[in-house]
Amino acid sequence: MHLKTLFHIAVAATVALSSSSALAQSAAEPAYGPELQGFDYPYPVEHYRFSSQGQELDMAYLDVKPATPNGQTAVLLHGKNFCAATWDGTIKALSGAGYRVIAIDQIGFCKSSKPERYQFTFQQLAGNSRALLASLGIAHSIMVGHSTGGMLAMRYALMYPEATDHLVLVDPIGLEDWKAKGVPWLSLDGWMQRETRVTADSIRAYERATYYADTWDASYETWVQMLAGMYRGEGRAAVASSSARLYDMIATQPVFYEFEQIKPPTLLFVGDKDTTAIGKDTAPPEIRKTLGNYPVLGKEAVKRIPHAQLIEFPDLGHSPQIQAPARFHEALLGWLQHPETGATLVK
């Protein structure tokens, strides 16, 4: 059965079984278009239009120029459940320090196109990003990737080492090969079924536990509703289809085996309370408890990545740049000004 048809059937069944009170609550919450129409970003949104895999696509991005340029460009790559807008604090910190900042919404995410027939690979997304930067006349840059964006940043650095001045990884996923450790394979239909169960409550519960180490601030709700709103909108089928294929990409395209080939000076940030592992909930209990051990994974990775340094935040989760922005940005800017390798720092 076609994935889009499967999604519509599942959605219809879910709606039919929902209580009237739940429907009333949902109606009072924001609904956004498939390209996040209706959700405002903190900076003007630019568009890079290009052809890929026989389709005309639109990649949204932010281009924030500093008042006093230092001649360097930082490119920010968001995570799976994030967008360019979630880098707001980091954009302010970097542009305030003189960096030109490019924050990209990758194809399949947020304000960018969500083509129905598109083969998502980290190589393709890296190639798209490189083409965007080339169109802006940016020959080399600092690549900063968070979560899934960390996997993408590593792939970008592997493909374009001469274009990568420095590599910054913020709680990147992919520090382990989940399949090799025993996480069962999930079909694309399986990922689609999971997408039909996404709600604001499920997003909030996951983010509270994983992103923010069982803490919560009212400001985090903006990012919950940003995601949930796309699943409430008329484009929810396209959003869910892209999301399912992106999860399949993440689960089946490890970068784990290529750490030794990463050439640029690298900074790895780890929130020690992070427990992220794709598909962990489907693994047997004895395997599940071994996955997403970031204090161990960070130390193991930095030993394998040449010219790398590790900065740990013992009390933070998956998103230190949002949970503790002042501490995170002080550490980031300090390293960019004086890159060091071979040390582990605790912040």
C-alpha cells in the first residue's frame, strides 16, 4: 500500500476514535502549513531554489550578517526535531562576535520543500548544503551541527574537508551504530505508523526527558508547538512522509565507522544526561539500557576523531545550547578563538 494512503487511513482512524474534548483542545492549538507557514522565524527567511533528483526544490535558510565582521562564516545544521529558528540564541552569540551565520532548513524539514519522492541520504543533504553555500560565494566555513545535524556535519566534513575550517558537534547522534548494537530494523511503513501517533504531548514528554534532563522552562513550549503544529495542518501527510524517510536515513546510514577520517579541528559538546538513541524503545530491555550513554560515547568518539576536544556538561541533556545558552556560548566562542585538542573539559 502506498505510504501516503497508509498515512491517511491511520489518521482517519485516529480522528474517529478521538474524544470530542481532545478534538476541541487540538483546535485551540496552532496549525501550520507543510513548510511551516504561519510560524515566524526571528530573522528574514531566504530561499535557495534548485533542481535535485528531477524535482524543483526550495531550501529555506537564514543569513545573518554581523555588524563588525571577523571574516568567518558559521553554518548551523539543525537536528531532527529542530529547525533553523531553534538556533536563535546561537545566531545572536555568533553574529555578535563577528561571524556571518547561515542557518539552514534542510530539504524535508521545517520551511523547506518536502518532496514525496526523494531519496534522503546524508550525502545528498551535504551536497545540497554545499551548493547553497557556493551560491552565496562561501568557499569555506565553520560547520556546527546539533543532533542529526551533527551526523550531517560529520558527513559534510568528510566530503568537503577543504571547505570545513572547524567542526563543532553538539550532542550529535550517530556516536554509536544502533543496528549493530541490536536495535531491530524498522520498515518505512513502521516509521509511518509511528508518525501517526505524534502529538504535542508526546513531543513534550520526550523533549522534557531527553533534551532538557527532566527540567522544563516555558520557553521550550514554542519548539513543541512548532513541531506539533505541522502535524495538525493540512500538509501533515507530507510532513509525516518526509519525517519517516528521514528516520530511515538516520537509522541506516551510520557515520560511526569513519571518525578517524575526519580532518578539521573538532569540538564535541556532550550533555552527560543525554540518552538519545534512535529506535531505542524498540530494542530488548537488556540492550535498551546500554544505548545512548553519552558520557561514555563522547569520550570514545573524541579518542577516534583526530584533532578533537570534548567539552562535557554534567547536568545538561541533549540540547545544551537551549537549556543553558550562556554556558554553551561562552564555551563555543572560547574554543573558536583558541581551538585546542586532546583535552576534556567540564563546564
